[in-house]
Amino acid sequence: MGDTERLSLLVGDGTVPSGAEVEVPVMNGFAAFTGDFVLDIDRAWEVVYGFARTRTVPPGEWCES
């Protein structure tokens, strides 16, 4: 796997139970994520906006996949 294929996911905040799945818009489609990696919408936007603005990884528990 090349460097461009690495992915890190921020651990969810308990908004959705671990065993449940949520479809999230990703690029040109949707991807299913378990509750282990789902954030409240306000927190999710905060993470995305903060990263886009500062180019730094937000604090939290990240899992490389």
C-alpha cells in the first residue's frame, strides 16, 4: 500500500452505538461506517473545518486503517 492509500479514522464520540452503521458522503458516493467512527454533526464539522483552516490533525484517538 502506498502513502496515498493510508487512512486514519477519528474514534467516534458515542453518538451512534458501536454496532450500528451510518452512511456518510465520501467523494462521489457514500461509505458505511460503524458507530465506532461516527461523530455528532457539530463535532464532525469542527474537525473538518479546523483541519482545513490550520492543516493540523485535531486531537483525539485516531486509528490507522
